[in-house]
Amino acid sequence: MSRRAIGWAAGAAAAVLVAAGAVTYAVADSGSGSGSGSGDGRAAQRTPSADSADAGFARDMAVHHQQAVEMSYIVRDHTKDEDVRRLAYDIAQTQANQRGMLLGWLDLWGLPKVSADPPMTWMGMGDMVTAKDGSLMPGMATNTQMKKLATLNGKQAEIFYLQLMTNHHKGGIHMAEGCVAKCTVGVEKRLAQGMVDAQQSELQVMAGMLKERGAEPLS
């Protein structure tokens, strides 16, 4: 995979972060009305409820992103391949920043960061997702897979990381598309669409990197 392709994917991710920075301020402004009468009522209506898609997506994607960050830092320290290290660093930085924004929105909305409901309930999938070995949501790696990644080095680590992250991105895209369809806060919907676009471009990059290494995505 050429450095140009990796750079293009990184650029897409950076664009999402720039947009997300503006999103954070916009959400803060929309929820911090300090007037009286009808102004307060409009501000209150813009604040999502704890069981809304907006809050559910923020909570679940924050958890989903955290694993991607952990996975990326593992492989960064287990290979000397510049392209894989660059991709892993870009993913870690992008998703760590997005995670902070998602959790920040929950704070702004005065909503809890955890819920007693099963993950994906906001998508109508709470009774369909069964957590197995630490894999709480679609695309997430199991605890066993994370431990295995930490034992690998070089090409083996690169391949397994790319395979795990491919599945991770597919699950993340599914969730982000759910927010685009169900969330009501416009700026959050736009950030979710940005995640879809950036992760789809990274999927193309990772497919090429796997092919270069004579490997395929996990079934």
C-alpha cells in the first residue's frame, strides 16, 4: 500500500477531527442557553434523554473506540513497519480524540456515561447482541484475540491487527450509520457520517495492506 494512500486516509481522519472540534463547541452552545422563558424551553428540547439514540451512540462508540486505541498502540510497539505504525498511530489519535468528544457531550447533556441497558439498545439490537469473551458490540475483538495480538511481532502482528481492525471498522461503521439514521442532534449526526467516510477509506487501505502480506480478512 503506497504512502500516498495511507496519507489520504489519514487526511480524511484529520478532517473528521477538525470538523469534530467545531461540533463540540456547537453542541456546547446549543445546550447552554441562559435566557429565560421560551429560550430555556428550546434549549431543554435540544438536550437528548438518557435513553435516546444520541446518548446511546455516544456511550457505545466511546467503548468501541477505546478498544481500537488499545489495539493500535499494541501493534505500534510490535512492528517496525512504517506504514502499519503510521496507520495505527493515526487510528489511535483519531479515535482517542473522538472518544473524548463523545464523553464530553454526555457531560454537557448531564447524562450518565454508562447504562444498565445492553449495548446497542438504542439501535433496537439490545436483545440481539451477546457479549462473548469481552466482545461487547459488533466488530469488537475478544479478550483472547487482544491477548494473542500482544504476543505477536513483525508480520504476524501486522496481519492480525489489520484483520481485527477491519472487523472493528465494519462494526463501527454499522453503529455510525445507525446514528446517522436515528440521532436527533444534527452535529452528532454529521460527526457520525464523518466516521463512516473516514473508516470506509481506511478499510480500503487495510485491504490493500493485507493483500500485500498474502493475507485476507477474517471470516
